[in-house]
Amino acid sequence: MPFIITDPCIETKDSACVDVCPVDCIHPRKDEAEFAQATMLYIHPEECIDCGACVPACPVAAIYESVDATPSHQKDLVEANAIYRLGDADAMAKAEEIVQAHIASHPDIMAVPAAERQAAHARF
Ligand code: SF4
Ligand code: SF4
């Protein structure tokens, strides 16, 4: 079961997870053209080997260990992680669309500073 990046990555997007992932399954990387436009990063659900290395590397605890562990109000981002793996322009646009819809529909969560957002997930 893959690890999932959630909304504390938005506004952070520092790529610390990319640097420690042993199978290069987190995208877009800083050296990929899509990085500048992407609002957050995504984990390829089939390439992730569930090693857990990315979790302590993330400065804002944005990464959950499974779909089941991901809070219900973050489940839309499970889909964004999954869609992005297709890697074409349409998939990237659809993932970004999901993220923008998430931001628009969760002003309460997004009002919490990124560094405190994961801890706040339990309140929503
Ligand atoms: S759990 Fe391991 S393989 Fe999966 S995204 Fe994180 S670092 Fe990469
Ligand atoms: S380390 Fe965390 S905040 Fe940084 S890019 Fe990865 S998931 Fe996003």
C-alpha cells in the first residue's frame, strides 16, 4: 500500500522526500519541467516500496503511511497522487485540478500554517 502526500506539502514543496526516496517515485523533482507549476508533490502508488524513508525527511509531516491512515478530508489527494503517476500533461493537469479544488473546499485547514497543518488534521 503506497505512502500518500497530503496538504502540508502545499506551500512547502521542498523536495526533501525526493532526496531520500530509494526508488525515485516522488515527482515532480526539482529538475523536472513540471516542478515550477506543481502545487505539491506526489508519490507513484505502484513504484513506492513502502520503505518509510520519506516520512521523517518531511519537515511538515505531510506523508501518511497508507491510504487507510490518510484522514478522510485528505482522501481527494490520494486520487491526485494516483493520477499524477500517468505522467502525461492531462494527468498532471487533472492532479493539479484536484489540488486546487482541495484548497478551495478546505479553507479552514489551509488557513493553518503548513508546519502545523498535519497536527491540525485531527481537528477537522
Ligand atoms: S515510502 Fe519509500 S519508496 Fe515510498 S515514497 Fe517514501 S521513500 Fe519513496
Ligand atoms: S518533504 Fe514533505 S513538504 Fe517537502 S516535498 Fe516532500 S512531501 Fe512535500
